[in-house]
Amino acid sequence: MSSKNERITLGVRDRRLKEIEDAIQFRKQLLLEKRKELQQKSKINEYLTDVQKSYNKYYEKELKEKALQADALKAIKEHLETIIKADTLLEHELEEAESDKKELEKEITKIEKEIMKYK
């Protein structure tokens, strides 16, 4: 019986996490749009230049963090590939390593898309 309750609780938790993730993505997109709008307005209004500089610093920091994250995931993926090629894993370990590699590739692609949005 507790298994069913755990699944329900996990389902609620997963749904809540997805909602939070969506809200974060929405806010990031909103900030990106505001940054672009501010770039246009600062050309006309010199007082907005400092505000634009703050936005630019934030996005530069975000870009650096995303690039570091992508690099770290790529290093992990390369290490997994080395382990896979070494042919020392048991069958179930190999399957798990291949699965992990695919998940890493998806995450790297996702991060690279986010980086492109910032540019």
C-alpha cells in the first residue's frame, strides 16, 4: 500500500517540480525580452544605459555558467565513452552507461540551446 502512496507523492512532487521549472523558464524568457527592449530604449534614453549594463552583466554571468556547465557535462560524457570503449563493463553496466550518455547528450543540447538564446 505504501508503494501506491509513494507513487502518488512522487507524481505530485514531479508535477510541482515541472511547474517550478516552467516558471523559471518563463521568467528567464521574460528577462531576455526585457533586455532586448531595454537595448532599444537605451539608444534613445541615455539614463537607461546603466540599467542595460546591469542586464548585460547578468547575462554575461549566465552565459559563463552555462558554458562551464556544458563543458563539465561534455567531460563526463567523454569519460563515459572511454569507459564504454574499455569493454570492462558487465552487460547491465554497459546499458546503464549508454543510457547515462544519452541523457548527458540531451542535457548538453538543452544547455547549448539556452546559450544560443542569450546571444
